[in-house]
Amino acid sequence: MLRLGTIALTTALAGAFALADAAPAAAQDSEFVGVAMFSEYVVGGNGTEDALGDFDSEFDLAGGRICYYLDTDGLRNPNGMAIHEAEHGENGPRVVTLQLPVEPGDETCVNVERAVMERILANREDFYIIVTVIGKPDGAIRGQLAQ
């Protein structure tokens, strides 16, 4: 009798864990993405020497937006930021224009279509973020979404 109770308990727990594992995948409405950016990652080696940055974001699929924090070091007067589509070592077209924070440390949000975010999240290695400065339109720093 004890053995039968143990088997029933084990089966019930296994079923509960299976449901717990399946539920978040089906109901996941956001995903966190962090990117380390360096000048050395800019194609052609034309980044801003010794500059770097961190991009910490939440892709809010349900809300239709990306919210993020940007922290940079060694960049003077950044003038643009975007997500582009291309593999490491290649330049590609802009997919999402990101706004620079008004003040360092500010959270910034931009509206993005759900389908675009889903495509980016499904193929992170094919997308990168750049921050530009005057004279460096291909980027002062860059980081692939999957490094």
C-alpha cells in the first residue's frame, strides 16, 4: 500500500512539474535582453576607441514596446541608437530605431510591433545594437543580441 501511494505521489508531482514548465512558455509576454557593446565589434574597426556600453532591456510583447536602460563609457555626444539586422561582422538594415535616454540612467521605451520583436527574439544572433556619434554612422559601439 505504501508503495502504491508513493507511485501515485510521484506521478502527480511529475504531472504538476510538467504543467508548471509548460505554462510560462505559453504565457510568456516579455523577455529580458542584455547586450554588452564594444568599439571593437564595429565592422571595419571604425568604432570609438576604448568606448563601451551596456543595453539592458525588456521586450514587452503584450505591451508592444521595448523598454531599456543604456549605460555607456567613453562616448561623447551619442546621437543615435538602433537595432539592425545582420550577423556578427556584417552591417545590415535598421529594424528598430531606439531613442537615447534623456538623462543617463533613465528608462526609455519605444513602441515596436509584436511581430518585429518576435522575429528579433527568435533569431537574436542575426541582430545587433549600435550607438552612433557624429562622424561614425556605422557605430561607435556595437553588440550582437546573442553573443
